[in-house]
Amino acid sequence: MSKIALEKNEENYISSVLEKLAAYYPHPKTGLVYDNPYQLFVATVLSAQTTDEQVNRITEKLFAAVPSAFELSRIKPSELEPFLKSCGLYRHKSKHLVNAAKMIVEQHNGRVPDSFDDLLKLPGVGRKTASVIISSAFGKPALAVDTHVFRVSRRLGLADGATVNLVESQLKKVIPMDIWSNAHHQLIAHGRSICHARKPLCSACFLKNICLYAEERGNVDDLGKTKR
């Protein structure tokens, strides 16, 4: 349990937060559009520093032209770049995706591996990307920590780590494994819709009466008007 939650003694507090998140976001899922593990792998790599909406616009054309890891492994990064130009860091991502596709073909017979450790060996894949793929494509327990999960979980007192990896470790201790994936998506949804980085909509938040972030700052009706 995180230090902040411990200060409130709050297995009950954590359970209440998780229950309220689940009730408010009952059908959480990734905003990325995909039909198979290969497509999710590509989309998740592209999603770094790029919105899901923009990734979906890119992949709609990309998947029609490059439908599998086999085709992706046979092209040059420069041939992939035109598809990705509206994506952040598109040159780096082009190289990562082509090189990763070659590894997938050579080492995994063209199938995206369902092992977390094997995914981490692929170019362009970090813990967050591997966790998203393991969870969403293969239904295995994983809890990816992106900027929204990091911010919201710390504000709510579910974690207090200073790094993404530490927050991931803390969240896995306080959130039951069978809801890791749902909690991940619920925290993201909350970060996008209400608990914004600079202007959180605290006065309109369904968690405002129990939220540690709001409690520390007093008048929640004023919180949405200031930069945080």
C-alpha cells in the first residue's frame, strides 16, 4: 500500500476509489482501433506522444498497405515514414517498427510474442507498451502506467512513487490483479475527462469528497480554476 494511502489507513479508501472509478467508467478499453495483436503492437508504439485519435487515422491507411509483420519486415523505414508523418517522432518510430517486425518474423514466426520479456526485447517497446499488448491483445494481467495513470494515481493516493516504474510497482500492490487492466483504462479515462494535468475539474469530479488531492487543497470549487 502506498505511503499516502497508509496515512489514511485505507484499504477501505482504496476500495472506495476503485469502486467509484469502476461505476463511472464501467466499460473501459483502449481508444486504439485494432483487430489483432500485430495491429495493436503497431498502434501502441505509434501512440507515444501522439493521441489515440491521430494514431487511428494513421493506422487506417497503414494497415491496408502493410497488413502484417511479414510485409512490415520487408520494407525500409523510409518507405514507412510517409504513413507516419503526422505522428510524433515518426522517423524513430519507423525504424523501430521495421526492426521490430524483422525480429518478430525471424524469432517468432511473424506472430507478436505474448511474453512480457520477449516484447521488451523489441525495438521501441518499453514497459508501458508491453503491458498494453499483454493485457489488451492476450488477456494477461498487466498494469501499464502512462502519464495519465501516473498523475491520477498519485493525486488519489494510490501511489506516491517518483518514477513510472515505482508507481507501477505500488499500484500492483494495492489493486487486485484481476482488475489491473480495467483500473489502467479507468485511470486513463479519468485523467482525460476530469483530472487534467493543468486544470483538473475537481468541482465536477465524482471523487471530490474523498480525493486526497482535493483534501490537501481545500475548496474544491476553486480547484478547476487554477493551474496545477
